[in-house]
Amino acid sequence: MPRFYLTTAIDYVNSRPHLGTAYEKITADVIARFKRLSGVQTHFVMGNDEHSQNVFRRARDLGQDPLAYCDRMEQEFREVWGALDLSFDDFIRTTQPRHKAAVETIVNRIAAAGDLYQADYEGWYCVGCEAFKQEKDLVDGLCPIHRTKPDWIKERNHFFKLSAYRDRLLAHFAEHPEFLQPDVRRNEILRLLEAGLDDISISRAGQSWGIPLPTDPSSVVYVWFDALINYASAVGLGTDPALLDTWWPADLHVIGKDITRFHSVIWPAMLMSAGLPVPRQVFGHGWVHLRGEKMSKSLGTAIDPLEAAQRFGTDALRLFLTKEIPYGADGDFSYERFEERYNTDLANNLGNLVNRVAAMAVRYRRGRLTPTGSPSRLQDLAATTVREYGDAMESYALHQGVASVYRLLDATNEYLAERAPWTLAKDPANDAALDEVLFTAAESLRLATVLLGPVMPASTQAILARLGDHASIAARRLATDGAWHNGDARTVTSGEALWPRAEPRPEPSGTP
Ligand code: ME8
């Protein structure tokens, strides 16, 4: 069975998840679920990035022990991720012993390769970004992302010879055009590589919160150097060679566009130096905006993902984020637009179609639908849809994958309007035609629902059960469930109306 190891960025825990960070996890979950549906053995890992100064300061401000604070935040993150129906297989925390073992392994290997040296560092450091900044990175003396003045720091640090890896990185980019996607990100990083690389500091002197540098325990490992290693520690680097052998290198790192340099330049160079294979692909998604600005806690533009999910249900939110934001580009979130799309895509389209097909099956055939075997236009379109959907999802054009399913749903609605089963039902002479229409519409709907499974796991399971298909999510496969089933009789049941139309109501409290 083919294997796929997929990760997301690990989150800083100085505040709870917001809709922007949740977007990344939801879209990665869609990819993980699509891979499983495709019959690929998938390992999906998420986690928390805990050795940040912000986390330490936040715990101190609350009068809490930093580790106890991180334990509590893990529970809060897990609660949000659970409510968003994320199907991760493992959750890594950078304070775990397995992570420390991996960090020590990599630092020791890099030191043994002769790629570490000591030097004085003097310059700017933005704690919000947890990044060393150059004068040219600042706007009016401020960090352009956090709009705060960075700290001026002067300390003796350990440096990694990143500059020595420029040519190998350029060669890797040339040999593997798929390594960094989408192409706009790849072009940005290529320009950066062509301009040359500076060595980077990988330690912070005089700090207590972090993993002691194995080659100099009076310093801790710089939080980004520490954090990137999570992808290898989660699959056993330094602790479980068999697990590492099973899953490394990672197939895909899903991350935000602001951190592509860390993932596509620094991380592969660290691995090259340590003699480990580099990940196969990095995908830098865009930002969720609120009124044109990046959604962010520090900018006060955050929306609570739980509140958004409660509005029309988790699956409605997952659909909105996947379908409405072209994957790789930025996109706006607003409750007005969310409601509009909910009414159009779920209440009026998919929900209405399920309600109508089930109600007619029950009314005219007591739920028993018999296949007629006659080919239809919808059957042809379904085959095209499965192909287009597969191609789009494989290349992470998630929005196009969903759009192709919606073309099939639209065509199913049109088919019902044209064939008008409610008219056919008036005359027993039309019995065979009525059987054909009901079966064809139900089958087309079943197939479209299977394809939407990775995006809306819970509600598609409920719809499939209503259509007489009771397989578990784990047992579903695109190769079989995504084929047109001409041979199976089935029993359809009607139930509560799905996704009732939303009527306008005031914005929930707390919305900026
Ligand atoms: O960067 N829209 O953590 P983080 C879309 N700990 N994605 C967004 C976003 C938005 N408005 N805001 C943030 C870190 N993100 C590091 C990562 S990985 C070894 C270490 C994304 O909590 C952001 O780009 O600030 C990142 O991929 C993720 O959320 C976590 O952000």
C-alpha cells in the first residue's frame, strides 16, 4: 500500500487557535482524508510549538509554570481541533522527551559535519515572529507583521553554515520543481537563493526556556531550529528507527506562506547537513483575511473557529474554507459571505437535493430504488467528475476539486427539473421511467457525496446512510465508491431536513 506522511505547522500556544490557523489544519485534514479515500496509508501529524519566548512570557504573566501552561493549552487546542473534526494520527509537542532526543540527534550530526561555529550576534529580534531581523526587514523601525519595535540583542551565539548549502538547495529546486508549491512561493524562494544566503544563529544565550544546546548547555536551541525538527521527532528520529524508516521523508508539509523560507531553505539545509533525506514537498497556503487584513490575534483581527463552526455546523465551515479560498491564495472571511454560501451551496443545493430525492423515493417507491441499467448523461458526467476531482485534489487545487463535484450536483438538480418525477408519478404508464429517474438521481447524489467526504466527513456519512450506504469512513475507497453502481438495489430513508435556510440575524458578539 502506498504511504503518505503529512504535517501542518505546529502552533504557538500563547493564544488559542483562530480561524486563520484553523484554516491550515482543516485544509490539511481534507488532504489527509482524500489520501485515505484514495487507498493510501496516511500518517497525519499536527502539534504545538512550545519553546517560544511568547509562550514563556504569557505563562509568567498568568503566574503559571510554563510547562503546566502548555499542558493546559494542549487541552484547549485539542478541544478546538476535535470540534473541527480533524483526523490527525499523532500530536507532537516540543516539550516532549521524544522531541528533545530528535533535536539532540540533529544538532550533534550538524556539529559533526563541521557546520556549527560560534560568533557574536548583534542585531534586531522580533519576539512576535521569533526571528532575527535585518534593518531592511523593518518598516519605520517596526516589524511589519506585528507592528512592534523589535528588541536589540547582543549575545554570543552558535551559527549554522546555511550559506554553504545555497548551491545544493538551488540544485534541489532545479531537480524537483514540485518541492515548493504553489509556483509563486517557489519563485520567491528561488530569487532569495539566487541573491545568496547568510549563516543563521541557532541558539539563544542566557535563556532557561528551551532545549539546551547539546554542544553548549549554557544556551538553548533557537525556537525555529527546535520547531522544524518536530516533523522528524514525531516519526521517531533519535527514538524509534523503525518508525522513522516507515515514514521519513515526509511527503508534504502544509504551512502558511509567511514561513516558507524556514521550511524550504533552512529545514532542507539542516537535513542535508545531518545526512537525512529532505521532505518531498512543501505547500505554502495563503492567508485568511478579515476585511482585507491578515487574520491574527496580535492585530486584533481574529475570529473564533468554534463560534464560526457553531453558526451553521463544522462541515459548513469546512466547505466554505475549502471551496471559497483558492488553495494557495489569500481569501476573505466574513459572516455575511459565509451565510450567503451556506444558503446557496448547502440549504438550496446539496441539502435540498438530498431532501427531495429521499422524500420522492419514500413517497413513490417506499424507499426501494431499483437499478434500471440504462446509461444516462449523468453517468457520463459522474465519470468525468471523478477524474477531474482526483486530478485537482492530487495537485492540492482543493477548491477546484469541490467545484467539480458541485457541477455534478447542479447537473443532478437540472436532470430532476427536466425529467420531473413528480409528473411521471401521476401516471402508472410511466413506472419504468420513474424508476430510472429516481435511481439515476440517487446514484449521482451518492457519488457526489462520496467525493465531498474529505471536506464534510460527518454530514456526508449521514447523507450516505440515508441513501442506503452504511459503509464506515475508514472502509470507503474512491476506486469502488467513486464508481457508478448500476447493479445495486437500495433502500433510501427520509429524515429531518438537512441544512435549513438561514435567515438574516445579527453578527455574534465578539466579531470585530
Ligand atoms: O508560525 N491565515 O506558529 P503560528 C492562514 N510556530 N494561515 C495562518 C494565518 C491566517 N490568517 N495566521 C497564521 C508558527 N496562519 C510557528 C510554526 S512550524 C515548524 C512552526 C498559519 O501559531 C501560519 O502561517 O504563528 C502557520 O503556518 C500556522 O498558522 C501556525 O502559526
